[in-house]
Amino acid sequence: MKRYQQNIRRVVPYVPGDQPDFPDMIKLNTNENPYPPAPAVQEVLSKSQAEQMRLYPDPTAHQLNAAIAKVYGVEESQVFTGVGSDDVLAMIFQTFFNSELPILFPDITYAFYPVWCDLFRIPYEVQPLNEKLEIVPEDYFKENGGIVFPNPNAPTGIAMPAAEIERILQHNPESLVVIDEAYVDFGGESVLPLLNKYDNLMVVQTFSKSRSMAGERIGFAIGSPELIRALHDVKYSFNSYTMNRSALAAGTASVEDQAYLEEITAKIVATRERSKTVLREMGFQFPDSKSNFLFVTHPDCNAHELFEALREAHIFVRWFDAPRVRDYLRITIGTDAQMDALFDFLRKYLGK
Ligand code: PMP
């Protein structure tokens, strides 16, 4: 092997869900929102974006950060935006998880966390979920280099009450606790109100799910001005212009229409609750999800075979080839019509 080949940084990347493109497909595999983004987003994008493209975007993302700060009741100095919450989380890992101690996260959770640890050479230790697939707060009461988990957790959909997260914060005054609230708008309890009490808390959210803007790539973190300043310093040392002009404009338009967000998340929650009843009747079992997906298993069928059969029918769901979850499928909540097509398939498949 040549020296330059020996010097290649080798990593095992995160594998995102498939992005198939069939006209007749029912796509329930990557937790996207089945409804369009807010009407104002569509107006902003069709206006003068192409004309403006020759100019660099605002590196401070001022307009978007100010809009986010206003809606969430914080100062603009407490907001950091990035290219999806993946970008924000990667910056957080790089900026804050620099101790020799392992950071802690659940064994079953967002699969990107261990990938960033490997990339940035951050030691980590996974904490097993209990037999009900719940995060056990006491597992996070030991010495650590930081804590991160989604709430609701992914792919289980189980939400932890804010009071439990507060117990974790109380036991960790020396650690940064990062709560990834990617799915919180579908019924979880946000810990944003705890920011007034805990300077070591950072909350991350995304426009990809509840705001129906996965393709635009917008995520944000809210924390103390000191921590947000540190994140900006790392960002500006890496790439000043992470957020492009259309994302800044479209993101601002979305945040300014909270009523629309509430309307479409209520629709998805209603479809989710109906889906729980129908799937339970078919014999599926699942934890009580507060997110826009269900994590289901069936005692009479092999999850991987069902996944393949669904794929043949152009119904896409997610199956993880990983310990403890091989018998499960993660099904994103689509429109009522999409879910009905899925249920028809499942009834036939199960012979019910
Ligand atoms: N956190 C969790 C728990 C997720 O499931 C996802 C979606 N893959 C993300 C963060 C990242 O989403 P995005 O980069 O689209 O904001």
C-alpha cells in the first residue's frame, strides 16, 4: 500500500434510508411528512430566489435565527442553525464532546451518534434500553463526557417526560446534556422551558419532520449564549456559509406560520392513533409512539420477509439489521389513504 493510501481516513458511514423514486410508491421509510410545507414557504421559493443566487447568503443566518428565537421565546444569541439537525448535531459532537470520558447514549437510538463518535474519535458507552424499550434515566447518573439522546427516542417513538430529563440534568451538573427533539412536535414534551434552569442543556430540533422540509435541510440548536457562541466559532472555522439563501428564506416563512405546523401535526397524530388501533387488531405489537412513526413487531411473521414483500409492492418502510430490533419494522405515518393501502396489504399478507 502506498503511503497516501495508508493515510486515508477510513470510516464506516451512517446508512440513510433508501430514497426510491417510483411514481406509484408509498414512501413510509424515512419519517418524512406526507403534507406540503406551509403555503408561505412555496411563495418565497417561487419568487426571486434564482435572481438572488449570485450573492452569498448571510453567514449569521440572522433573519432565520431571529424568527426561531421569537417563536420559541428565547434570545437570538441562544439559537444556532445548520444544514439539517445532522449538521447541528455533528457540530455539537465536535465542539463539546472533547473529554477523555465516554459520552453516553442508548443502545437502540439514532444510528448516527456512534458514527460521529468514530469520525471525531469521541469515546462512547451505550446504555441498554429496558425490556420495554425505554431509556432508564438512572443509567445516565454516572460520570461521563456528555449525554445525548432523542426525545421521543428513535426508532422506538417512546417519549420521556420532561421531569425525568430534569432528573438526568440534576445528576449531571458537570456534563452537557443534548436532547435531540427531532420528533417532539408530534406529542412529546419539549425541555426548552428547562433552559432557564440548566446552562448545561442543549435542545436540537429540525424542520425535516413536523415542518415538512426534509429536502431543504434546516435544523437548529437552542442553548445558553456561551454554548451557542462556541458552536458558531466551530462553524466559522469550517464553513461560513452552511445555510443557503433559499433555506434561510423558506425556513423563516415556515417559522412564521405556526398555525400551519399545528394543523398538519394534528392530522398526523390523528392518523397515528387510528393506525395504532388498526395494527393492534391485526396482531402487531409496538411501544406507544409519540412521534410520526410506529415501531412494530408481529409474533407470526418475520420482519425482514415482510419488509421485502412490502418493497416488492412499492410500499417502503424501514428495517434495521441490528441486534434487538431485527424483528421490528419502523413505519412512518403517511396520509390516511397511504396508511389504508398499507393496511390492505398487511391484511392480505397475514391472511386476515
Ligand atoms: N435526529 C433524529 C433522532 C433523527 O431521526 C433524524 C432523522 N434522520 C435526525 C436527527 C436528522 O434529521 P435532519 O438532519 O433531517 O434534521
